Amino acid sequence: MAAGDHADRGLPPLQRPSRGWPVVHYGPVPRLRPETWDLRVFGATATGRETLLDAEAFAALPHSTSSSDLHCVTKWTLRDVEWAGVAAAELLRVAPPADDVKHVMVWAEYGYSANMPLTAFAAPDTILATHADGEPLSPDHGFPLRLVCPSLFAWKSAKWVRAVEYLVEDRRGFWEERGYHNRADPWQDQRYAYQE
């Protein structure tokens, strides 16, 4: 469900509003090298080829905004953030998946990965964000590019995104291999693998 579908329901189970935007990630903050940054789309593409967008090509894509909450598994929720960037649906248009694709793996710096159903990635409020509340993302929050998928817990909203892989079968990402729930729906309180 899109974040707006829950507007009248308040917060997901066990979540509380955050004071500010906490910084949570595994490993160091990567150093951006604009001259080598790119976004790769590969895997089961409709053409059988990968698409590579450098920073200039990515910036030339149609931009949009999306307002949503960000729910962290550590029980805080950042409310009503206005994200700006490129809608994930636009990336699917530019580099379409094959017809049998059902899942997506989002890859980030240092080999971090986050898996999700194609339906979650393609949702109208899922965005490859460059800005939050009118300001460029800070390095701590994912600059230059972070995925924001409001229908799932925030560990699926990978920071420092570098690639999107189309999958015909699901595969667990970084945190899912370490005991987190494969689906990660905050409204169903899907936090840990033992709940599956």
C-alpha cells in the first residue's frame, strides 16, 4: 500500500515519531566521486542489455516529488518528508524489465543490497531521491541517491544507490541474509525473519 493509504491510521505498530532524522547505516559513509558515479540497470531487462546512466544522464530524467513517511525498524518514523528525485516508475520506463520480472534488487556502495517485489519498487510513491524537504540529501542520509520505498521498512530504502537489478525470482538482500524479514511491511510489523 502507498503511504497515503494509511494516512488515517497514524503510525504502524510499535512506531513513534522521531525527533529529527536519525542517522542509521552499516559501515562508513562513501566519498562521492562525481566523475565516476553512475546508475546501472541490469539483470532481466526487456532488451537483454544493461542501461548505464552517468550523473548527467540521470539528472536529465524527468524529476518528481513524493511526500511520505520513513519507518525505521528501530521503531522511529520520520513523518511527512517531501522527497524529490526520479520516480522509480520512470526508471522502469527508461530501462524496462522483462515480462517475467517479479522482484528487484537495489544495489548500493560497498555491496549493500535490498530486495523487494517489483510492485513495491513500481509504486507511485517510490522514488530515487536526491533531495529531502527541499534540501540535497546529506552524505549521512544517502547523497547522491537513495531509494525511498515508503511501503516497506527503511532498510529497504537503500542509501548510496548504484544499481538496480531485475529478478525473475526473489533473492534476499544484505539485511535479509542477517535475520531481517524478507517482506518488511511496517503495517504488518514484519521486522525479523522468525516472523515469516
